[in-house]
Amino acid sequence: MRDHSSATHQVRPVISPRTSAGIGWGLLGVVAFSFTVPFTRVAVADLSPLLIGSGRAVVAAVLAAAALALTRQRLPQPRIRARLALVAGGVVVGFPLLTSYALTAVPAGHGAVVIALLPAATATAAVLRTRERPPAAFWAITVLGSLAAVTFAFLQSGGIGRLHWADLLLLGAVGCAAVGYAEGGLLAREVGPWQTIAWALVLAAPPMLVLAVLAVAARPPSAAPVQWAAFAYLAVVSMFLGFFAWYRGLAIGPIAQVSQIQLTQPVMSIAWAALLLGEAITWTTIVGGLAVILCAGAAVRVRLSPTS
């Protein structure tokens, strides 16, 4: 795969037009995703986490089915469907449900820990799944950036202190999303970026519809307009449109390198949480945010070096 991948070149400049495009699309996706944690925190104030996690997938699946029908996309082959099921399980089912439940117990700043761990987890999943082998310096900077992001997010949320049950859900969400991102990035090269998330949404629609119906039956939804607006963003952007840009960036790749852009996501998420939810930004937020961004930039340059 290394020799034939469109994301790999024997000789290339530090920032080639193609890899620059991958970074640009990836960054656009990260900006879209950076609102997910604070908007989920807003939505769970009045809506049940089961409805948020499943309902957003159902709404996105309707949009995806319409897009697939209008563009007359062919039904994926069985082997592709099996891989789409892996993507669906990770980013359509696992991540939304686990984070929705976790954010009923912890603030948005604490929830950003999920995003802080995700780039390293995605890069690891990509290496296990593909033959991409970034240099040792890349991994060193990745570890450093992940540590900086985790430390930053924990300090912002009040310190490590004790392990909350919600942290276990957040860690599970990281694993789900990492697998879904890595496999989705590969599938995006074969079936197309938006088609990958669209088919994954359609595939996951039946079980998610059942869960949504159960959620409504157990707790009829009643929320203020701001909660419904947050839910709409989660369904349309976080669950659907954001993946257009994200999987396109991963498809251009390399996956391990593009995933490092997510190191900036906790910075943006906590900034939005401060603006939307009134969470305080301290000096640790500023210092930690700068450290995360610098490490992300260093990882990009090392991976794109002609000597790598």
C-alpha cells in the first residue's frame, strides 16, 4: 500500500500541494468537530443521552440516504460493507453514545480529554491497519503532544484527582473513534470521502432508530430551543457534514499525519465551552493550548520532511 498509496511519495517538498490540501480538509473537519463536546453538554441539559446519541445518527442517516439516492451511488460490495460496519460501530454508534452519557456527569472541559487522546489513538490504529510508518521523531512528538493535551485538559477541568466513571466512557469513546477514523480514512480512498460516512450512517440506521424510539418512549423529549439547536448541529454537522471534510483529509493523508491536526481540537473545544457555557479560561489553558498547537505543527513538519 505504501508504494501505490496516493498519500505517499518518494521525493516531495516539505509542504506539497496535495498534502497541504489534506491538512486543509482535515482542519476544516476538526473545526466542525470542535463544537461537538460543548454542544453535547448543552443538549444533555434537557434531552436524554440515549436520544442524543441515537437520534443524531438517525437524522444524519436520513440526510445521507437522500444524498446517496440523489447522486445514484451504487450499493457497496459485501467486503466493503463489512468495513463500513466497523466505521459505523466506531463513529456512528460508539463515540456519540459514550460521550453523550459521559457529558451528563462531567463538564465540557473535562470531556475535551477525549479529543486530546484521539490523535495518538488514531495514529496507532492507522499504523496497525496500514503500512504507514512515520519516523521515530514523529512518534516522540506525538507522545509529547498527547501528554501536553491531556495535562492541559485535566488541569483545565480541576486536576486528575480521582477517576470518574465517566472517564471510562470517554476512554471507550476514544477507542471507538480511533478505529472508525482509521478505517474510514482508508475507505474514503476507495468509495469516496462523503460516501464513506453516508453508507456508514445508513448501515447503522436500523439499530439507532430502535434506540431512538426506546429513548422517546422512556423519556418524551421536552427541551428549550437552544437544546434543540445544539441537537441539530450534532446531527447535521458533527454527525454528517464534518465527516465530509475529515475523511477527505484522511483520504489524501497520510492518516497518521493528518490525525495530528486533532491535537488542536481540545483547545478549540474549551474555547467554545468558555464562550457558550461560561467555563473559565485560566493561564493553564493558554499555556497548554500553545503547547498543543506547537506539538501538532512539529508533528506535521516531521512527517512531511523529505527525509522521512
